[in-house]
Amino acid sequence: DTAVSQTPKYLVTQMGNDKSIKCEQNLGHDTMYWYKQDSKKFLKIMFSYNNKELIINETVPNRFSPKSPDKAHLNLHINSLELGDSAVYFCASSPTGDGNQPQHFGDGTRLSIL
Amino acid sequence: SQQGEEDPQALSIQEGENATMNCSYKTSINNLQWYRQNSGRGLVHLILIRSNEREKHSGRLRVTLDTSKKSSSLLITASRAADTASYFCATDQAGTALIFGKGTTLSVSS
């Protein structure tokens, strides 16, 4: 009965590779998010989708491309991985995207670039 | 950009003691939320307090909000070892994204 699930949990890869992270929520929420948490635990919003439509696109390199095939799924594809991309990436969802509702988080994908 | 700042960055207490964490933010908000993050896990929502509320309780948690000072506090009473985690405040920005603070790391020893 996992609410927000991400795969994979760990991702170790080399610089220059392309990788994808998948996220699914079974809460029936309209809005999904991608966050990046750095080594100092600072959590920063990357993207937000509301019912498959891109709402928030923060200052993120265009090597990062989100895709939402339906409102229950939000995937993140990263091209030409760099050392600075090493971080924990969290997917989250909320009933609405107006900031007035709690967000539900997955357990994160730990990305390590060698 | 608007961001919550938690204080202290780290807090170590004994089981049974109370833990107080503070959060300050920069601009007007509609609501403020507190989250907990256990090691290696995602964030878990604790409490949401709206700008017209001054205090809210949930079990051993008490949250206060002072919009005139742009600050909030989270009090955990009678701490347990299981409360060991990082705690984050988050404020809404322009009715869309949540902006998270840098967190307070709480360590409760038995």
C-alpha cells in the first residue's frame, strides 16, 4: 500500500551516462513534484506537474527532463550526468498544487556519479 | 527567494526532555508546514498551520506561528529515541511550490 514509490532506490553510474528515475503515486493526487536534496540536506524544488501539465520548472539544467505520462506517474530523465548531480532525488505528490496541502514523499533515489 | 531557516541546526537531548525548534521566514505566507525526515527516508508531514492560526497541537507536537515576527516553533514534548530525525519547516510561495528550510537535526539519547 505504498503511497509514493520511486525506483531505483540507489543509482550508481559514471559521468556522461544517461539515466532515468521513475515515480508513481496511488493517492489519486493531481500534483507531483521532483526535489533534489544535497549532502547538507538542503531540499530544493526542481519540477512540479499538475494533472500532466508542467507547472513549476525551477532553474535546472536542461539535461534534466521530467515526463508525466499520466497524473499518477512522474519520471525524471537525466542526460550527460555530471559529478554535481550526485544527490538524493525525491518525488512527492499532493492533492492540489497550491501549496496549501501536505505533500507525500517517496523514500528517495540516491544518485552517485563516479 | 523566500526560505525558512531553522534554528538550531542541531539539537541533542535526553529521552523525556522537550525539544524546541524554530523557523524564520522572509515574506508573507498562506501556511507553514513542518516535516520530519528519518535517516535514509523521505519527508513525512507533521503539521500544517495556516496564517490565521496561532497554535496547533498533534499528539506530543505543538506548533506556534507568529506572522508579525515571521517565525514558527515546533515543540516535541517528552521526547523519545524514535523522535531522532531531521525536522524541516516549509512555507508556500506564491501559491505553488513549498520552500524548505535547511532543517534541524534532533538526536534523542536514552
